[in-house]
Amino acid sequence: MTDTDLVHPAYGRARQVTPFAWVVLCENPGMMTLDGTNTWILRAPGEERAVVVDPGPRKHRAHLKNVLDAAGEVELTLFTHRHEDHVGALKRFRKMTGAPTRAYSSDFSVGAPRLADREVIEAAGLRITVVHTPGHTLDSTSFLVECDGQRAILTGDTVLGSGTTVLDPQDGTLGDYFHSLNRLIVDSSDVPMLPGHGPDHPELGPVARFYKQHREERLDQIRAALDRLGKTPQEAKPMKVVKAVYADVDEELWPAAKMSVKAQLQYLRTL
């Protein structure tokens, strides 16, 4: 069921955000997922087939049914990055739709080649430009969607609708993240933002600039904490830095903060 009057968060129903984009919110709320994972359905007006972005995590069959009820025939499935709450449903959703899947990583590209930066995809009556935006993870990707002179950008977990993004130290780096934010700010500031979690925003620019400022402020706080601890970035223990910098944050969030601190310390080691 589609309802243009719905507001975020609205579970189990397709909420129309632009003339060519709907969102179905998966009921998987949590510390890392906020209200849940946003699955995006993209289709030009009058088109029968759709592109689905990030069908969601494993074991949420009702969510996949809700997505398909709203999407109809799926021409292509895209993924913004490798985290389970975005790609976990890949096998089941591909079985349900028969549609090829594409991501920046070949691990999640089935029946079609992996995505390439600046590649333009023509599907569901839309023009979708691939924008590689690493930092949250190495494979993080945004999608600039154009239809009849209107645009919107899907940012995955690179820029969220609320809160801030955690940098995964497995392969996410702060240097990459700053570069990605700068690229989004320069190229897409006035474009409506459709994130992987949280509510959509009428313009990406103010949110991305806030994210950049927040990261710069955290770096200054970490530098100050290192001075107090008498440690270099090479010597510092991430959890000790978390306790010094994130003392005002709920301790339940410290494991997530530790991930970002690891990435920030690694960045400082390169300066």
C-alpha cells in the first residue's frame, strides 16, 4: 500500500518521497540502524518496472513482500554497501524477483557486472549515476537519480537522515570519508537526499556540511584528548580515547564510537 501522507518512520508501507522514489522502512531498529533500514523503490511515472535499492537484512520476509507489493516487476537491484542490514536479503530477493543485482563489490553483483564510479545506468525510465563514496566502508556508493529534470541522491550510510555515520575500521577511512563528503557537497548540495537510515531531507548540502564539521570537531577533541593522555596517535588505545572524548554519550554507543575512533586515529597517523 502506498500513501503520500505517511511520515518517517512508517513501517510496512511504501511512502512516496519524490515523483519517482518510494521508501519502505524495514522494522529492524537498533543502535546501528536507527529506525531501521530504508529500502528504496525507483520508477519513472508510468513505468511498470522498478529499481530496488538495498532490500534489507535476512529474515525479514514480510518486509520483502511489502517491497514487492509496491515495486511490482523489479528490473534491477542495487546495493549501497556491504553491511548485512542492506545486503542480507540478496539471495532471497533475487530468487523472488529474478532481477540481477549490482554493487561496487563483485561479491554482491550477480547476473551483472559490478558498479563503476560515474557509470550511468538507464533503468525503469530513469538515469542513475553511480557515485563511489567510500569512508563508511570501502565499497560505499551513492546513486544520483534523474527523471524529467528532477533529481535525488541516495546516500546509503554515507550521510544519514539523523545522527552521524560510523566509520567501519575494517576498510573505512576518514581520509576517504572527507573526500566523499566534499564530492557530495560540490556536486549535489541542492539535491534531495534519500538516506539508508533515517528521514529524507529536501537538500543534501546542509546535512553533508554538518557531517564534515562534526568530523573536524571530533578530530580536534581527539587531538586534545591525546595531549591530556600524553599519547601519540600510534600509542593511543581507542577505548581510552572513547572514554575521554565521548564521556557525554550513552555507554551503549561506545562500541560504535570505538569504530570511528579507530578510523580517526588511523587518519591522524597519516598526517
